[in-house]
Amino acid sequence: MALNYFAATAGWWLAALLSGVTLLVAGAVACCTAAAAKWLVVGRIGREEHPLWSSFVWRNELSDAFVECVAAPWFAHAATGTPILNLWLRMLGAKIGRGVWCETYWLPEADLVTLGDAATVSRGCVVQTHLFHDRIMAMDTVVLGKGATLGPHCVALPASSVGDGATVGPASLVMRGDSVPANTKWQGNPISPWIVGEGKRKRD
């Protein structure tokens, strides 16, 4: 809308010159709006449970809608893997250490997520901090230790942890309550020990 206004009033050349700045401003407004909505509508989230038909669940869904429909298209998609995304996730309540590489904004209840120094969360991952069971929304923490890695398109369920220097391979599922030992490698759905070269031996 702003670019159309610039084009209509001052010409397309000015609209082109201002397009980058306009998109940066739009992204900043989008991410700040989503963060403000989270704190105003939901507030800080802890390890807790709520009935399905409760005010909290509906407010949490509203907060998530701001992330998915406002912040994601205008900011988060373009900011993946940058320090700016980490800063925004901290604004939402996540505890993120130094040198973290994060290529996803899917941290539904960011307050419950801890990413240690130099941890990696690859593209397409979901750090899932809630599950529904028997019409109850139960939330718990997900913790990645220092230098831990979630490969592309992994899912980590509530109450799970990945130890320092551990690696979870691509398209893997860390089950609820799983604790991946430090400096080990796991993969699969659900995860099991990743034996290097096992797939090659099977093909041979």
C-alpha cells in the first residue's frame, strides 16, 4: 500500500528506491506487533495444563495467529538463520544463547524453549512445547544443550532434551520425555541411535 502511494504520488522510480526501506519497516512493525500480542494476550507461559475449551487455549491460538499471519510472511521467513530472528524469539520469551543458528520460527510457546550456546535448529524444525491429550493442553520445556543440533525437518516434543554436542538427524522425532545423551547421534521416527554407515551396509 505504501509503495502504491509512493508510485502514484512521486513515480515508480521513487517507489523502487524506497522499496527496501519500506519492507524493512513493515518487517519491524510485524515482528513487534506479534511480540506485543503475545505478551498482552497470553503473558508468560509456564509448565502447565489447560482444558481444551478454556480462555487460555483460545488466547494462545490468537497469539499464534499473529505469528503465522503477520510476523511470518513479513519478517520471519526472510530472517531465518540470522541474529535478528534470535532477537525476536527472545522477545517472545525463548532463552537463546550466543552463536545459535535457528532456521525456524515454529516455537509455539517460546517461553518453554532453551537453546544453548552454538546450538543449531535447522530449517523446517518444530520445537513443539504442547500436546493435547484427553482434551487437555499440556505444556512442558524443550531444551537443546550447548552445540546440540536438530537436523532439517525434525520435531522435538514437550519435556524432551538434547544434550551438549548431540545430533538428531534429519526428519527425526524426539519423543515426549526423551533425553538425548551428550555427544551422541540419533535419528529416525521415533529416534534411535544413529549408527554411521548402517544404511550403506544394508544396501551392500
